[in-house]
Amino acid sequence: MSWEDNVRKVIPYVPGEQPTGRVIKLNTNENPYPPSPKVAEVLSHYDTDDLRLYPDVHGGELRDKLSEVYGVDKEKIFVGVGSDDVLAVAFMTFFNGRTPIIFPDVTYSFYDVWAELYNIPYMTIPLDDDFRIKKDDYLRTNGGIVIPNPNAPTGCEKSVEDLEYIISNNPDSIVIIDEAYVDFGARSVLPLIDKYDNLLVVQTFSKSFCMAGARIGMAFGNKKLIKYMNDVKFSINSYTMNRLTVAAGVAVLEDMDYLKEVRGKVIATRERMKKELTALGFTFPDSKSNFIFASHNEIAAADIFKAAKQAGIYVRWWDKRRISDHLRISIGTDEEMDAFIAFLKEFINGYL
Amino acid sequence: MSWEDNVRKVIPYVPGEQPTGRVIKLNTNENPYPPSPKVAEVLSHYDTDDLRLYPDVHGGELRDKLSEVYGVDKEKIFVGVGSDDVLAVAFMTFFNGRTPIIFPDVTYSFYDVWAELYNIPYMTIPLDDDFRIKKDDYLRTNGGIVIPNPNAPTGCEKSVEDLEYIISNNPDSIVIIDEAYVDFGARSVLPLIDKYDNLLVVQTFSKSFCMAGARIGMAFGNKKLIKYMNDVKFSINSYTMNRLTVAAGVAVLEDMDYLKEVRGKVIATRERMKKELTALGFTFPDSKSNFIFASHNEIAAADIFKAAKQAGIYVRWWDKRRISDHLRISIGTDEEMDAFIAFLKEFINGYL
């Protein structure tokens, strides 16, 4: 008997590489544009004296501002340290039954990690051959449902009508719709939170808000859901949203015009990339996110991944069943994407 | 069968009140002094462009700087969102046995909350009548040990020798020494982490570093312990330490002279308060922390607590067995403490 016998042994989530130095980083779906200049402005005048005091347990002004911008009562909003924190708390709060929770087989690779960590039984539901979620698959008995929309790493959107079909037909399960990428052209189910008491909508500042480095995520749901989540959160760490982050988050929300402009640019670049990649022999499901999940008709994804990395361009590749022929390519600036296309042209020419 | 059946129902930790407006706040052991002016300086020049990128999963420069300042290999350092995050991860990582973990009956009120949340069996060990930890009580069979030093809310220090006695006699248990308040005059067991592979030392930026609002905590232990904690952390949320917090934390560590000055002031005020409170008829265990756990010889703590609150002075009081006769009074500035003493004099005069 040693203390090691009592250690929780896990296979942790492996985040995408964070290389330093001059590389083109298309591997972790960050936004290529900086956040609103209002953030720098707020920080330059920030009264650091208040850092001596604990922050508000509910995210204070950040939650107030979210309430104002999204038109949602603040008691229906939960904020956390990135949507990973929000999702982890939601899994822990809502998925304590014996019936497996369900989510797609090809999806955000953190869902099964949380399920393993918290001893939540789970079952994955295969996407169809076009990487699409089939709504009727989600009518089976379950202890909870998690669906990202758009899905990752596929980028596919599921319609609000199909999602409502799933939500309304599972009144006894919490349905989490993970909308990390929803702002890049998909429709949100947020308006449904007052209609369905079993719906939790999760969003983030990390993608469309250009703030992955600030770690802010949020969930929207009815008051009862949010209260249950807060009870669990207060049993782990009461004060998660620090004062600087709250101030920076509020600044971003005060510049929604800037956010719209950035989204427009990312979407325009993505649409152009679809054409460029198609011309180079790639196929992919239609993406409504800030990445494209592409497979080349003749060249193995692993080979492109390795060669790109050597050329200083990082994309994401998984050595996993069903998806090892695909690369997930984040949408960078136009210049970055031009460099990537130039690399591909040269590599494909030399390869074929 | 409804989704509510699968909700984790908890009795959450109740944080001390965070009143707004002009009050004297002696209820949550915050530092009365602002953090080093270097924080404002760093923020005013912060390049917000990098906020679009995820932060380093290990806390990056903050861990590097801690390593430098504390002289501890960075692989022996874990950083988290306040010491509550660090402790929660440690509980989840190390306490997965069936034998109860043990900690004092009068102590930080989060320990039993985490144990309940994570289904960790636990048993509390009574302090003696002087609120002291008896070292031989911690030689019983256990699945882990948690001891704060100084203890909260008592403020009592346990000697390094006594703690080493407990650590060395429990080689098969992880022993967590929670040193949230150690910088106010107690001795740290940090030098023992290389001698004992079962020792984890937890500290925080929230008290002596004047940064409760920034949410930074850290743990020191051998590389194996820290790796196990990181594996669990990476299964919950890879990126907890955001970029702004890391920058602010580094700035604080670059001004250790300021920290020493602030600690000196808090300690001087505390020592003066001991005399003032004694003169007013209070008794208390000798405090080595930034608070005093005091009981009046004639007046109920609840009465003083309520009257102080009405006078705009917040201290902490718990309606709990063994401690309901006591107030935990955080050490504020000299001016704040003078106002509290003036209130007490008037109140006691009117009462007796």
C-alpha cells in the first residue's frame, strides 16, 4: 500500500502544440486577428489597487454586460475559465446517472476525457459517412446529450430545427449544445432556452472574440440549471473569474462592431480557401466554423501535416480512426493562408 | 425519471460577503494594501494582440519566475486559479482511496466541501482545547492528510519539526500542507519537498501578495506529484492560467522588496491589535497569520458581529460548533483597525 495506489490515473486531453518563434499557426482554431483595441485601453487605465480584493463570485460586470449584449437575464448566465471550465462543470453537475450520455464519435476530443475523469458512462454515436449528425440517432435512451454546433473538427452545422427536434424529444435529459464556433455563420439555439428547461447553450470568447488567451466561456440556460451549476462551482472554486479578465471581457463586449468586422474577414477568407483547396484536390464537409476539415484525394494527411510542420506551418492532424485522412486547418489571415496554399502547391507538385 | 434525478446536489462553500460601498472589510483575510505598482506598469504596456492565442498550459513565465524566486525546479511547481483550484485538483488527484483522509475539525471550511463533492471519505481530528493540532493524532491510519499552517481560522502555527514528524511518519499518504498564510511570520516546510516524496506544499498570491483579485495559487512537490496533478488538470481544463494573470503575477514577483515591506506592516498592525484586543477583554490563540481569532470574555461573538456590521465593519463569524464564540478579524490598515477598536470600545461600554 503506497500513496500511489490512491492516485487518479488519467489519459489527459492533449492540447494542440503551442510552438514559439516565427511559425504560421493554423492548428488550434485561434482567431488570427487581435482583440478590440478597447482591451488595451481599459488595461492601461486599470486601477490595480482593487486586485487586493477577491472578485465577484458570479463574474460581476462581465455577466452584467453579457446580459445586456445577449438580452438574457443574468441569472440565466454562467461564466467560467474558458468553455472548457464551463463544460467540465456542466458534465459534473448534470451527468450523474447510470444511463450513458451520448455524443458524436467524431467530435471535440475533450468530451470523453471529462466522462472518463468523472466516471460518467458514455456512448458515442457515429456520424454518417459525410460526417453529419443524424438527428434520429439521438432519440435513444440516454443520460444526457452533448452536441457541438458547428461540430468540431468537421465544421458541419446542424440546423436549429434539427437541434430543437433532439431537445424537445429528450425532455428528461440535459442537452448541451456547444456553440464554440457558432459565430462564424451558423445559427444559435440561444432563443430556445426559455422554451426548454433541459437546454444548456455553451459559448466562448476564444474563437470569434479573439480572446483565447483570456480564458472566458459562458453558458446560457434557465435559472434552475444555472443555479445547479453554480452550486457545484462554489464547491470547487468560488472565485474563478479574476478581476483583470472581467475588465478585459467587458471591453470586448463594448466593441461588437469590431467583432462583426473580424468575423466577416474570417468568413471571407474561409470561403476563398474552400475554392483554393478544392482546386488543389481537397474535399471537405462544408464548414460554418473558422476551420476546414480537409482530405486530399491522393496524398495522405499525415504526409502533408509533417511537411507543413517542417515548412513552419502548423495544422492539426489526429492519428485516429475515421479521421486520420483529414487535416483540420484553422483559418488564418489572408497572408497566412496564401503562404499555406503556396506551400501546398509546391508540395503537391513535388509529390505527385 | 427526470433530468433532475441526475443532478449532483451539493451544499456549496459559502464565501465571505463581498459588500460594495464604503465599508471596512475585515472578513475575508484580504491584504489591506494594493499590489506592487509594477502590476499597473506592466498592464499599461501589455501587448493585447497576444490575447488571441491560447496561453501556455503550465503557466509559462509565471512558473519560470516562481522557479527563480523560490529556487525550486519548475517541474516541481504547479500553478492554478487561486489555491482553491490547486487544492481541488490535489484532492481529486491524490485522494481516491477508501480509507478516510484526515484534517482538523476546526479548519478551512472548503476541505469537507471538496471531500463531499468528490466522494472522498474523510474524518476530522479535533483540535485540543487551545485550538492546537496534536501531532500524534495524525499517526492513525488514513488515506491522506491536510493541514493548514498557520491553521485557519485559528491563526496558530505548527512548527516545521512537528509537521516533519507527521510527514515522515506517513510515508504512504500524501500530506498537503496548506500555507496560505505562512508569509505572515510562520516557517514554511517548502525545503522538505526534496526529502519527502509524499509532501505537497500549497501557497497563494491572495494574502501576502495582495492579489486575491488575480486568482493565482501554486503547489510545490516532487516531479512525480506535480505530473499526476497536471494529468488531472489537463483532463479538466488545459488552459487555466490566462495571459493577463501570468503577466500580473510575474510583475508582483519582480518586486519582492515591496512584498516584504507590506508583510512587515501587516505583522506590526497585528501585534499592536493583540495588545488592543487583550485590553478590551478578548482572548485568542497567538496568531501568525493576517487575522486574529478572538473571543470576548463577556459578550457573545454573534452580538459583536451584528453590531459591527451595522456600523459598516465586516468581520467573519460562523454559527458552528466549537467556534461560535469567536470572531475572525482580518488585519486591515492601521486606520481601519483604529476604527474597529473605536467601535469596540463604544459597543462594549454600552453593552456592559
